[in-house]
Amino acid sequence: MPIEMLSHLKVMESYAFVAPFLFILVHILRPLFFVPVLLLCITGGVIFGLLAGTVYSIIGLMISSSLFYLIIHTLPALQKRFKSLEERLLGKQLSLNTFQLVLLRMLPFIHFHMLSFCIYKKSVSFHSYLRTTLFTIIPVAIFYTTLGKTIQEISLYYAVPLILVILILAYFVRQKKAIIKWQSFFSKEIA
């Protein structure tokens, strides 16, 4: 083998070790950049394949969830903020069981760390939090990584219309709100 080819193989091998590390790091930094979990899991399926993409996503999500636990445990103000958000979204009386948390994690529009907070509230220790978190993360990682692998194998003739349909549906099912200020609705001028 020529020397150039050997050096090229070594460069490829170094990327093979760096890419999973960078992917896991992106999972850890994901909340700071507001990147959806499903997007990263799909990307993992496209880049690494089904098995490796799933494993890397589970590792990244577990590290991210562990950091969330440590942060929420040490910052009571953030804990209060998540509690008020939870009450607004889920109500005061609602307590979710583990199976419900698994199903809610599968939905793309549910905040990942809001559900981590629900797990945090019902956990008696860090160990029980990690166990429940792992149980809720595995189906998400498998499903969306499989979706990513499937998208990679679809012909371009099917992929482009599929992506267009998804984008159009996302546009039509978005939340539509009109905010009218109290003062402008009840103006003092009566005709």
C-alpha cells in the first residue's frame, strides 16, 4: 500500500473515534441550543446506523438527564420554575406513571426535561431516577434511530415528497394564537 493510503486510513480511523464522542457531546449540549431529541436520534440513525446510533443516543440522553438531575437538585429556584410549568401543562392533581412517561417521551412536542422533572419528583434517589430515565429513554432512542436509518435507505423519489408532506403537516398543525390585549379589547371609546 502506498504511504498516502495508509495515512488516509489513519485519518478515517481517528474520525471513527471522534464522531461518536462529538455526537454524545451534542446530546449533552442539546438543551442549550433547543435541539429536539428526536432530531438527534434520527441523525444518529442516519450517521451511525441502528445499533450504534441507538447506543450513542442512550448514552448522550442519560448523561444529559443525569446533569439535569444534579442541576435541579442543587438549584431550588429552577425546581420551583419547573414545578409551576408542570402545573400549568399537566395540572396540579396529575401524577404520571412510568408507562405514561414512556409514551409522552415518544411525542416530539413534549419537552424532554419537563418529563425528566416528573421522573425527578417521583424518584426517591438518584439511582431510582436513573433507572426510570433509562426505561423511558430506550424506546425513544430505538424508535427515532430506526426512523433515521429508514430515511437513509429510502429512495430520493420517495424521500423528497415525504419530507414535503411532513413540513406541510407541521405547518398546518402548529399552534395558532391571537393575543389581544385587555385594554385594546375593552377600549374606552364606545361608538
